[in-house]
Amino acid sequence: MKKTLIATAFLALGAQINLAHADLTVAIAGPMTGQYASAGDQIRRGAEMAIADINAKGGVLGQKLKLEVGDDACDPKQAVSVANTMVNKKIVFMHGHWCSSSTIPASEVYQEADIPMATVSTNPQVTERGLKNVFRIMGRDDQQGLVAGEYLADKFKGKKIAVVDDKSAYGKGLADEMAKALNGKGVKPTLRESITAGEKDYSGLVTKLKQAGVEVLAYGGYHTEVALILRQAQQAGLKLTVMGGDTMTNSELVTAAGASADNVMFTFSPDPRKNPDAAPVVKRFRDAKVEPEGYVMYAYAAMQLFEQAATQAKSTKFADLEKAMRGGSFKTVIGDMNFDAKGDQKKPGFVVYQWKGGQYDYAAK
Amino acid sequence: MSAATLLSVENLTMRFGGLTAIDDLSLSVPAGKITAIIGPNGAGKTTFFNCLTGFYKPTTGSVRLAHPKRGEMRLETMTGHRVARDAQVVRTFQNIRLFPKMTVLENLIVAQHNRLQDASRFSIAGLFSLPGYRKAEVEALKTAVHWLDRLGLTGIADTAAGDLPYGTQRRIEIARALCVDPVLLCLDEPAAGLNPRESAELNTLLLSLCREEGIAILLIEHDMSVVMNVSDHICVLNYGRKIAEGTPLEIRNDPQVIKAYLGEDDESEPATLIGGNA
Amino acid sequence: MSAVIVARHARTPTERFKDAAWVAFVALLLGIPMVGMTTVDQGGALVVTTRFGVLAAFVAASFAGRFAFRWVMDQYRTRRDAKSTTVKVDRTAKVVQVLGWGILGVALFLPAMYSDNRYVVDTATTVLIYVMLGWGLNVVVGLAGLLDLGYVAFYAVGAYTYALLFTHFGWTFWEALPAAGAMAATFGILLGYPILRLRGDYLAIVTLGFGEIIRVILVNWTELSNGPNGIGSIPRPTLFGLPFERNPAEGEQSFATFFGLEFSGMHRIIFLYYLILVLALLTNLFVSRLRKLPVGRAWEALREDEIACKAMGMNVTNVKLSAFAIGAMLGGFAGVFFAARQGFISPESFTFSESAIILAIVVLGGMGSQMGVVLAALVLVLLPELGRNFAEYRMLLFGTAMVLIMVWKPSGLLSSREPTIRLAKASAMGGQK
Amino acid sequence: MAYALQQLINGLTLGAVYGLIAIGYTMVYGIIGMINFAHGDIFMVSAFIAVTAFTLLAAFDITSLPLAITAVLIVAIFFTSAYGWAVERMAYRPLRGSTRLAPLISAIGMSIFLQNMVQLTQGARVKPIPPVIEGGIVLWTTPDFTVQIAWTQILIILVTVVLMVAFTWLITQTSFGRQQRACEQDSTMTALLGINVDRTISLTFMLGAALAAVAGVMVTVYYGVVDFYIGFVAGIKAFTAAVLGGIGSLPGAMLGGLLIGLIESFWAAYLSAEYKDVATFAILILVLMFRPSGLLGRPEVEKV
């Protein structure tokens, strides 16, 4: 009885995958559950809207697009499993994964199966391994760390700066780059610390910052911890200015940190919502009650990238797509995209933003 | 008391915080005989066993074993398993401690662990079933079968020990202890929970072990039908002190013992009343 | 979910109705704060929204589910009571044996059946990794009865040993395998030593702590482990020196060129699958054999009664340490394979939840049962994978299933114990001599 | 010095929260000898209930602080106890009398279930509430550091002390306490004496959950941010605290909680924040090596 059950289980797996597809299948993957599920949610909303728009215009090369969603929960092992599922589903393009630690092992699976991928993972390793199928539509940690670090060195001359990270691959990478940039400008950080993400009590860190007289916190990590640190700093009577990375785009930061979020700055690509070409898309998102923040527009842009590359190559074969993507230039809602030999953006262009009254805007130059 | 002394306990004291469980106890156990330790509940009998077999470290005093092959050994300095392994002083427990999910045969094989483990040479010889190990295994099985037969357990050798009735479990525990090849076998209330027929069988068994195999037995028991019938020598404890010592007949008539068991004024026949205490 | 409550026999319809009403009431209580209400973020502040419709549906479903469940249970019980005179013959051992061979058969031919489906083969590989881990942990928990909540530490030690030996000294998979096993065993003893005196749940928390210590060190000791970035580009194992690559190095052969095949990523996937199958089967042979040796019997005796072990002259310290060491070593082997298969390892793969899953495999399978581990690993790995269709519900179902299986079979899927020696067979053996 | 004092206050607050949760572990362990792995998640559930309750109160413009906090506490305790009861009834009671590990696995399953249930019904996003109590007292001003204690910190420490006293009274002086301790010693015997063991165990779970509910409300007030993941971290720390103090001992749980809070704060303050968890667990292992039953646990005499 049990044996047949197991056999059926395997058959069911097989059957589920071998469905014939007349459409072109594209996929997204990221943390749809788990701690970072809100980022996954943004990606899905962006991709769904893009696909609806593309299909409304007749699809790609006359074929409709169909979206597959993979949940890796930011766990590298699940990421590989998702990647294998996607290969079986014969996807022609992948937007994902989100966590660098998931993107890296998954990309090797896609590479073997000749599937091009466009990711927003910022760890330099993502494109440094010479994989031909990996494209990055976001800047790299070293680039964004450089912009953030230099901005701090210029704008906060003479103030004491602490560099803190959350021990994640992303956070530590970013913090290291910020520290490097500060050192490059001759500014020595007063403190270099790490915290554990997922905890709630950062009063120890706050007290340490207060004792050291730190006014500026250069932080590598996610917005949740920043919100907690700010709240606890306020309770301890410490006024902090925070400089973070692209994860600070999440509006949860404002809800959680309240007014003290106004002291948060971060680096991010030029705001797609400010891109005049993107205005209609932004409006459509807002009409659908989705604020096109964070990764929403990136997911939209990734789908546009695929559409344009396939149209230019007149094919969805890997070799053709890869050639088109590497050589071409694409107009997307997040601006023009051009890729270098590694698959990184030629002009990633990070800008410093600041939260103000629940909205973020370019910080004072 | 002509037999050579196997075990001699001198000035043994065991304190737990403020409580003195054994107080300056000295006694000797002759080789090849059955010695019983009796006394009211809480007299320190089991504590004495625990000191003897390495489960407790006595506060002061010495426990000397004249091992027939290995010479004199100081049991009080030996930890837990070494008493059983090196001195071959093996015990059973008041509240039976078998390996309940393992079969009776397995229980008996486990008891021969040290010999088998040595033969298996860090399990390497065992893994590849080399001849040396195979031989040891056959030997162990022979020993086990011998005691299974001797205690009438052959028919249930492949049954899980925990599934068997209480009386049978008592026998299994004794059989398991015998598989360790003891020079001194310490039995903690082996008759507790047995019916009269089983008690009588136990008597026969103990006597034959002692007379035929020459194993010295140290016995804690409340059941006077067992104590009085099999013991060569009896030692009575009360509040951690030895209050009397002698042959069954001497003990039966010792006023101190009667007092300990009955209080001052009772004039009934002590033996039956002592028996009733179990 | 409320349907789990197995209450007293409710026979009459009224009783059944009352019982279901009570369950519905509990569902209502539990549902009000979680299902009935939620807070949503509106313009930077939270607002409470209500979902009383969903709550009503939830309560109604609980009522109906409970009612139906009780009805079915009562029917089943009545029928079972009627049949209770028939004596059941315990044929578990036979069934397990047949099942084992059946699964082995499926396992052997699986890649042939799904030669172009990398997902199936890859998932089967994951199942086998867990089977191997389960067999390893089974030594510690199932046989020796030492609760270990930090088993993942040894898995991590194995994986990192291979990764580091490769990055620094260029060791290959086959060279690193024994080294990593030895390293993990050393850590097993290292953990075992200070906690020899601890029992039961104290042991649990210390092992959990040990697992966390290893993970935190891996995260923070960047010089050694590359910290949270992990270690990448770990080479895949080769088949007698033949790599599974599209473009082998100049002047060298790859698997595909050597056999004159067209390169396919599937070759490697299938190779990895067979590799872990062989490793797992070897593990099984090894553990099954150990169980019949003095050391294995000592483990089981230790689980049954530590004090009795001492009284038998057994060196309990050595017995415990050997269990930790062997269990850890097997975990280490699995770790090496994991590193080689993923090609990339980072501390995120070695969290407490991993330990919890492996422990769940051992306990759900039936402590000490080798076949039980296989069944439980199949259930626990395939469940979330099959659940991918349910997207966000899959982990919810996973948790529910864990509770349900435990309640249904508290001693595990396969709980019967096979003696390591039988008098009948053994005497026959002895007699021949 | 001022800095150390501030870290001491931080550590005590954190420790008080751990202690409150740890008592739940210890009580359940005491009575049925199992690790209730889902206890941390019960605490998380209560934090979510607190968020909803606070938001509702704000919507009804109830601004009186004592009223609001009392109301939220009552609501949270009520619903969370229901969760505590239900978890015991569904996942543990059917397993009573089976192997020691079965309820542990069931508890881990329950923990996964609760986390995902909350994620599904309440969303994966963090739930922030505006600060409920602001400000504090300046205790000491030195030229380069001001020691402050926030009102919330005072509240947490006060509530913990009060609950600790109340629970000690409950366990040692009331008839429920006697029944509870009787079950701890020997549940079969207790049942024979006509005490409803099932009811006593259920009540114990509800009380444990009620304490977790208080901790949940305090955490919501203090940190202001809640997500479905908080139960896991807090649960492990509190469990460690319970074991450190001697599992089964109420004062032990509190002491363990405070110690862990202090170790974490001071290790992070003077040594490295990176290795503070390593320090916590290493100290736990060290303590257990010399006192195998924890600091205040009754030493388990090897009963032969």
C-alpha cells in the first residue's frame, strides 16, 4: 500500500511537470514565505502586472507569457530545488532569486539548463563567477557601498560614524564596502559591530553607540532592524542618522520607526517612480492599490527586458537571447539597461535617498 | 566461619548531608557462602550495596575484595562500571532493571559486553566478522544458553524482557548478572514480589549456585523464608549500624534484633514476625 | 485543525452534535484574534480590518469537520469492535522487508524512469541525503537514546571541512570524504565529553546550543569560513577522475567525451543520485551491522537503562562517546556530499530547523527503525515539495502533518524492533561449528 | 560606570522578558516532563493579539494609558490562554504516556504550524504600533553619558516582579498549586486521590500561556514591532534560561532569564556582540557540567 503511495507521489510530481505548454513560461523566484516574504510579495506584484501588460499587447513573438512563481524562502537548498522545478517547467527566462545566497547556487542550475536570468541580488559574487546566463539589473554592493560611504564622508565630516551589519551575506558585504569607502576618504569609523538579525532587543548596541558618541550609523542589513534600532535609540535619548542600502526602500520602515525614520538615508537606483517614462505604469500600479516601491518596478522591468530581448533576437533560444541581452540596450521602467561582459549594469547609478514624512526622496546633494 | 574471607568491609560510613545512612560498619563476607543482610526499611541496606558496587563513594572506610585471581582490590576506590568489570562484583536491583525492549537472550549477551567488545577490536574485527570475534561470539552465546537453561528461560529467550511477568524478570536479572561471571553476586531483594512457589525455587537456585558453582552471594532480603533457609551467615543492620551478626539460629534469638523489628515488649515468635515484615 | 481532538466515545447523534458544537466554540475563540481580525498598514499606520465572513466559514468548517470526523471514527470503531475477535498476526517484520526491497528497486531504477526530469531525480537526491542523515542520527537518538537537537553541527562540519580542504589544499571529493568524517567524529567526541553526565532534556538544550555555537562561529569567523558569504565553487565529485563538465580542461576527458555522449547536465544529476544512493546504502549496511555488534547492543542497552549498564561493567562513557562519534561521522559524510552537490555552502543551510527536521525523521519513522527513517524522510521531504502547489499553505500543512502523524502513531510509523540475535538461528550457527 | 549601569538596566529588562517566557517552559516541564517547543510561538501569538488590541483601542480613541494597557493585557491573556489550552489538547494530550520524544516532535510541528498560521492570517510584514509609553527617568548624568531608564523598562521589571511573587504564592499556597505539585511528583497517584489530572495539566498550560501573553504585551509595548518570527528566537533563549536555572524550578527560570539577559548585554557591551550567543550557550554548558540540574534545580540523585 505504502509503496504504491510513494510511487504515486513520484508520478504525481512527474505529471505535474510534464504538462505541455503552448505558451512561453517565464518565472520569478524569491522569498514568498519566511522572514523576507514582503520582498517576495513585491516581486510577484511587479511581475504579474508586467505580464498582464505584455500579454495585453499580444505577448512575445506572438506567444502569450505565463508566469511561474517559485518560493525559496531565502534558503539555498530550497533555491536549488526551485531552480530544478523551473528547469522542468521549461521556462525561458527567470527573474530572481532575491537573496544572494539563493541566487548563487540556483544560477548554476539555470546555467546548465541554458536559462537566462535577471536578478536583483547585489552580492558581487553573483556575477563574478563567469556564468554567461546571469544578468544583474541592480547595482552591486561594492558600488552602492562606495556611493554611501563617500556621501557620509563628505556630508558628515567630523562626526563619529559607526559601521554595523547584521551578519547576512548582503548586510556584511554592504557594511564592509561602506567601511572601505570611508577609510578611502580618510575617515576612520568609530565602531565596527555586528548584530543578529531577527532579535528584537538592540538596546545594548544603542547604549554602546551612545557611549561612543556616535551620531551616524552606517548600516548593512534589512529595514526591520533599523526600525528597532531607531526606536530604541529614541528611548535612550540618542539621535541617530542612519545610512543603509536598497532594502531601506521598504515602507515598513516608516510604519515601524515612526518619525525617527526621517533620519534614514539609503542608496538605491534612481527612483523608477520619478522616471517620467514610467508614469503610466506607476499610475496603473497605484490604481491597483499597489505602491510601486522597492522591487515592484524591478520585477516589471525584468519582464520588459525579456520581452525586448526576445523581440530583438526574434527567438527565445538561449544563445540568441544571451547575445541580444549582452549587446543590446533596453528601455525599461527603471531606465535604460546595458550590460557589461560580466552581466552587470554598465551604468548602475546609485543615488542617495532620504525618508521624509513617509516618502523617500533624493537626499540633499 | 572457617571459609576464607572474600570481602571485608571496615569502618564504612556514608553520609548524605546531615543524614548518616551507614555508620561505621564493619563486616566480612566469606567466600563460597551465602551471606544475608537484613534489617528494617531504611536501615541502609541498599546504600551499603551502592557503596559496594561503585554507585556511591563512601564518606570513609574501606571495602577490600580478595579476588581469587587478581589479588586484593579496594572497591571503594573504583568507579561505577569497574567494580563489575575488574572486580567481578555484580549486583541486581531492588526494582528490577532489565533492558525491557531487548530480548532475554540479548540481555544476557549485553552482560558479556566487555569480553565481546575486546574481541571485536574497536568493532573492526566485528564489522568484518573475523575469526577471533566469531569465536568470542560463539562463546558468549554458549554462556548465555547455559544460564538460560539453568534458570529455565530457554523457552522465552526471544521474547522482549519487559513483556514478561514479574517473577520471570527477577530470574532474568539473576541470569544476566551470572553472565558477567561474578566472584561475588549481590542480590537486592530477589524474592520481593515472588509467590511462595517462586520463592522456594529461588532458594534452590541460590543454594545450587553457591554449592555447585562456588559463587559467593550477598543477599538483601525481607522474606525470612528465604533468608533463614539459605543463609550461612546473617548480618542485621538498623539505622546504618550493625546490631547483630551470626548464623540464622543465633539471629533468630538475638534480643537486639527482636527489639529492632518489634519494639521492646512483644513476645511473639520473632522469625515469623520478621518474615511478615516483607 | 480542530478535528484532531479525539474525545471520549460520542455515540448518539446528540452527543456528537454537542461535541462538534464545543469544537466550533473553541475554533471561534481561537479564530477571533487571528482569522477574524487582522491589522493592515494604511498610510504608515495600522488599521484593524475584520474578516467575519472568513471567521464564520472557519467555525462552520470546524463544526462540520469535527462532526464528520466523529461520525467516521464511530463507524470505524463499531466495525472494529465487531471484528475484534479475530487475532491479528504480527507480520510487520515481513512487510517491512518486502517494503524495503520494493523501495530499493524503485530507487535503483528511478533515474531510468525519469532520465529527462531533473526535478524528480534531484528531489530524490534530497530525500536520500535526509535518509542518510536520519540513519546517522538514529545511532545517537534511536539506538543510544541520547536526545540530540544539534545534529546539524556535524553536517556543517563535514560540509565545511570539504569546502576548506578544497579551497586551501585542492583536495578532491574522494580525498576529503574520510577526512571530513574523521573531523566530524572528533567534533562528536568534543561535544560528547562535557555532557556525559547530563540526561534527557538537559542534553537536548546543550546539543541545541552546540549546534548554534557552530553556526554562529561559521557566520562570524570570516577568515576561516568566509562568514555569511559562504564558500562557493566547490567542485563536484568525479567518476574515477572523469568530471561532469561541458568543457573539460585541455587534454583531459570528461564523462561525456570519454563515453562519446553528448554533454547533458542530467549526467551529473544522475551520477550524484547514484552516489548518494551508494553512500546511503553503505551507511545502512554499516549501522545495521554495528547494531549486531557489542557496541550496538551496548547503545541499545544504554537507551534502556544506563544504571543497569554500569552494573554490568559497561564503560558508559565510551559507549556514549562512540555513539556520538559514529553518528557525527555519518553526518559529516552527508555534509561532504551536500557541499559537493550544492557547490555552494553558507551558514544558512545549517540552522536549528534543519536539526529539528532530521530529528523529526528519526522519531516519526519510529526510533531505531532503519526502514522507518526512509518512510519518514520520504514524507517530510516530499510533503513540502508536493505542497509547492499550495504555495503559502505548504509549511502550514507540513506542521499540521507532523502533529497529526505523531498523534496517529506516537511511537512512529514503524515501531517494532527486530532482535539483533535469535536463539533458534544462533544455536544453529553455533551447532555447525 | 555610568555605561555599565545603563547596560545593567538593559540586561535586566531583557532578562525579565526571558524570565516570564521561561516560567511557561518550566511549569510545563515540571508537570508533564516535556519541552513545549511551541511556547515561544504562543508568546508570538499574544504579541499579535496585543497589536490588534492596541490598534482597536486607538481606533476607539481610548487614550487613558492604564486603561489601555489593562484592557490589552486582559484580552491578550484571555485569547492566548485559549491557545495554550488548545495546543495542549490537540498536540500533547493524545500523546500522554507515549515515548518522551513524541510530544517533542509534535511540539515542533505545532511551532511550525503556529508560525505559518500567523504569517497567513496576519501577513508576513512586521507589525509596528506607535510608541505607547514614551520617555523615562534620567538616573545619573556624568559629563559624557546619561543613564536613563525608560518607563517601559520600569513597567516590565515591575510587572515581572509582581507576577513572580503572585506565581510563587499560587504554587506554594493555593490548592491548585498543591494539585499541580502533586501531579509533578506522581500523576497516577494524584489521579487516584481524586484530583482531575487532565484539568490540572490544562490549567498549567493556560497559566504558562497567560505569562507568555504578558510577556507578549510587554514586548509589544517596549519594542513596538512584532513579526511572526519573534517566537522562535525568544523561545530558544527562554528555554535556555529555564534549563540554566534548573528546569522545573520557578525561581530558577527567573534567575536563568535574568542571567541570560545580563550575559548578553555585558558580553555585547564589553566584548563582541558577534559572539554573545556563543557566550550564552558556552556558559550554559559550563554550568551544566558542574551542576547537571541547573542552578536552582533539585539535584537528581541517581536513584538505584
